[in-house]
Amino acid sequence: MDFFIQLLVNGLSVGFLYGLSAMGFVMIFKSSSVLNFAHGELLALGAFVFLSLHSVVQLPIGWAFLATLTACFVLGFLIERFFLRPLIGEPLIYVIMLTVGLAAMLRGLLLLIWGGNLRTLPDFLPAWMDIQSGWLRIPPVYMAAILVGVLFLVLFGLFFKYSAQGIFMRSVADNQRAALSLGVHVRRVFALSWGIAALVAGMSGIILGLMNGISVHDLSAVGLKVFPVVILGGLNSISGAVIGGLIIGVLEAFTGGYLSPSLRDVVPYIVLVVLLLVRPYGLFGLVEIERV
Amino acid sequence: MRKLRLHPCGNYKESYTDELAIFGSDYGRLWSLAGLAALFCAVPFISPPYLLYVVNMIGIYAIAAIGLNILVGYTGMISLGHGAFFGVGAYAAAVMSATFNVPFLLSVPAAGLITAGVGMIFGIPSGRLKGLYLTIATLAGQFIIEYVLVHWEGVTRGTEGITVPAPTLFGISLQGDIRFFYVIFTVLTLMIWMAVNLIRTRYGRAFIAIRDNDRAAEGMGIPIFSYKILSFGISSFYAGLAGALWAYYMVSVTSEPFNLSLSVEYIAMVIIGGLGSIAGSIYGAVFITALNESLRWLTDLMMNFGFITRSGLNMAPLREFAFGLAIVLFILFEPRGLAELWRIIRSSFRLWPFSY
């Protein structure tokens, strides 16, 4: 029973990280229907920029954190401006392939600058985050993931519900042409959503890096694991992303614990295929109705 | 001998047979025959061994790329699992020849058929899904197949890999680049011929109808599910065939090459070459292989410069960067690929000096 509970807690904590990583992904999909294959590289970028700012430039943790988030935001903005904007209205395959190309470019760049070795981030989380009660122990990284996850969930919830920009984003996601004709600045919405997504990705990258150390290959692999998570939650639901992440995390932990560790990495994809066959629009996604 | 016809300046087609003709003028037919003759008679003998190896690889990749183009370019379904299907073909051929001593002539088509079966299974989600969701389903297929290739140790011998015995065809041993060149390019020619003609049949037209508007196609009485599965089957058949040839050519088969980046390379070939163009798939295969080889050559060259080695820079990631950049630039500036570029060049010659 202890083993079960520990697996459950581990799974939930890792799941929160997956959910957090998936949030930025859903953000982009929600406003511009772009599947971002470069998401893992954005995660890695955030972690590496943070590492450099902290250990090379020697900024204090707080400032390094803020500077990283700003840098990620600007980068997301620039990616949208230079690469995605010319493709507005082009067929899906070009957009998907562009993000695949972008992923290769970013990965090459990251490896060129920081190399492929595993690096560790400084452990800066305060001690009160280490929760221990009897047999149950939640390490500070997991606690941070849960806190950040909940924080962003609430922030995004409020943002999409009440702020003007959030409502614009929802309108663009719902019907781009109608939004345009009503005077919504669609291009600004796209730029903003890429900026925010990159920011969230950078943030998740830092937390993922705290847990396992950062290496370009590992973090880009997490970028691919986002797919089962978002499909499970529904591609356009941010809270769905978190719940999908939790389910995938727990599933991975149990497969790794009870069945075999090697099956662990492939189980999310098996679930993905089955789910796509049974319920293509995910647990919380919008059911699209098509007309000829 | 009848008079050779040149391309007229304008559209003067009078019958459906004209419209469906593969070669617009007799010059096209002559040129392709001359090209084939040059390819088969000259290339293997004048090219140095390494170049011949590269040419052979281009031939193998081109077969698989044509298959992917039938699925992506003609049927409009984006697959990120083509590299895995290629791997299934390679393993099928390797297992058949190493374990069961199946002869070359039988094992290659059989590997194609087995891969077609696997492809059809992974194509089943296309019954309900399309667009993004189908792409993600094929991505899952890629990972599942990769897992099975590594962990089904009874058949695939896991990470250890399989060594394929040297193939013989009609009693002639097929070792060496030159002999294999003939095998690969005979198969490639056959497969091009099949693909070009497939597109002109009712099946090909149904694929194109599904790509252009699947609901309208269904309304016109095309059973889209079975046609989509068929498209998956044909596409994987090509991938399996190419994989089988690859296995015999490479001698030893391990699961590493068949990862997601191979699938991405195939998609890149199809996009850079030109979606919905058989010739484009070949241009794409040539382009990507040439790009890979020249980047490898360039990074090797740069490794030799003392100051770069001393500065501790690792040049290998530069290849990945340049590969991504090539894809991005093509999509931004010529999304219809090399086939379209070639068409523009050709027609500017044809219409000169009155380019309108």
C-alpha cells in the first residue's frame, strides 16, 4: 500500500509537470490552431537561459528568473513574427512542418551553444516547500510544480474569462474570420499567444530542469510527451491539459512500478491511440461539428 | 516514324486521353528514356565508390518518399510514422532472410506486403480522425513500432540487431555497390511507373478527391474509409520495399535508424520536393540526401581547422540547424517545392521570349 501511495504521489507530481509543459502548447493551439512541435525546445531554451544567467552572468536567482521569462516572451514573439505569420491561412501540413523545422533549428542552436551534456540547475527552492508527513514525502520540486501549475491555471482562467485580450483570443480560436470582421487584431493575438506560450514553456523548463537536470535531448523528448497529454485533455482546454498531464503521469508511474520500466515511455502513446479511436476530441475538448 | 511534337504554347487538349497523358510531348518521353539509359549505362561506372553509395541511398529513399507522397500529397493525410514503416520493412526482410532463408526475390516483395499490413492497421484511426488528430495518431504509431522493434526480442533480437546474409538473384551474388545499384534502380523505375499510373486510375482520382474535400468525396459515393486505408497500405508498401532493400544493402539491421527524425526527413523530402508530385518526391530525396552529405562533409572539413577544434566547438549540431533551416526556408519561400521551381524554370524557357 505504501508503494502504491508513493507511486501515486510521484505520478501526480510528474503529471503536474507534464500539465504545466502542456499549458503553453494548448495556449498556442487555442488561439491559432498550430501544433507546436518545437515546444520541447522552448522548454529547454528557458532552462538553459536561466542556467546561463545564473551561473555565467551571476544574476541573483530572482532577477535571473524574471530575465529568463522576459527573454522567453520576446523569443516567442519573434518566432511568431518571422516564421509563423507568413503562414497564416496556409494548409496545415506546412504549419506543422514549419514547427518541425524550427525544432531542428532550435535544437541545433542549443546543442551548439550549451552542448549535449546533462547540466544541473542550482537548487534554490526554499526549505518550507519540502513536505514530509509520516510515510508521505513531497520533494520541494514537486511542490513548486504544483504551486506554479495551480497559479498559472488560475491566472489563465481569469485571463481568458475577464481580460479583453483573453476574450479576443477565444474569439480568434473560435472563428478567425468572424473575429477579423469584428475588428479583433488577430495578428496581435497570435503574437501575444506565442509570447505567453514561450514564457510558460520557459517556466516549466526551469522546473523540469530542477527535478532531473537539464539536457537538450531529455527536454525535447518531454516536448513530444505533451501530445498524449493534450489529446487526453482535449486540445483546447487548459485545465484539460493539467488533468491529462496528471492522468499520464500516474499511468507512467504505475506502469513503471508494476509492469516494466521500459514500457513506461510507450504507454502514453498506446493510450493516445485508443483514446483517439474512442473519443477523438479528448476528455474536455470541444466537439467540432462540420458542414460541407 | 511519326513527327515529334513540341509543347504548344497554350492548352490545346481535345480529348480526355490527351489530358491524362503522362508526357505532354514526345520530347518528354525521349528525354526520360535518354535519362534512364544514361542512368543505367553510365552512372555506375563513372562514379567513385562513395558517390555510388550516395546514389544508391538516394534510390532507396526515393522509393519510400514516393510512397509517402501518395499518402500525404495525394490523399492529404500527414503521417509522422513513415520512418517506422521503413523499419518494419527492413526488419521483415532481415528476419525472413536470416531466420527462414527466404530468397531475395521473394523476401523483398513479402516485406513490402507485411509493411502494407502494418500500415493498414495504423491507418485505422483515419476512419474517424483527420488533420491534426491523425498526425498525432501516426506519431503514436511511430513510437509504438519503435518500441516493438526494440523489445520483441524473440524476433528482432533487440538492440543486438540482425545480420542479413548476402543476397543472390538468379544465382548471381548481389554484393557490391554496382550490382546493388541495378537492383535498386530497377525497383525504383518500376515503382515510379506504378505510382504515376496509379494516380491516373479510379483509385488515384479517389485519393485526390479525398484530399481536396473528403466530405464532398463521400457525398459523391467514394467509400472514404476504405480508400484511406488503401492509401495507407500502398504508402507503407513502398516504405517496406525500400526498407527491405536498405536491409540487404546495409547488411546489418538495428532499430536506431528508424526513429522520429527519419520520419521527419521523409516528410521534409516530400515537402521540399513538392507535395502531390511523383517527380517531386525524387527531387526531394536527392535534395535531402545531398544536403545531409554536404553538411557532413562541411562539418568534417571544419573539424580539421585547428582553431575550431581548439575552441572546443562541436560542429555536429550545425547539421541539425542547417537541416531545420532548409525546411523552414522552403516552406516560407517555395512551399510547393522543387517540382514547382522546376516547372517555373521549364516554362520560362518554353515561353521565351513572350513570357505571358
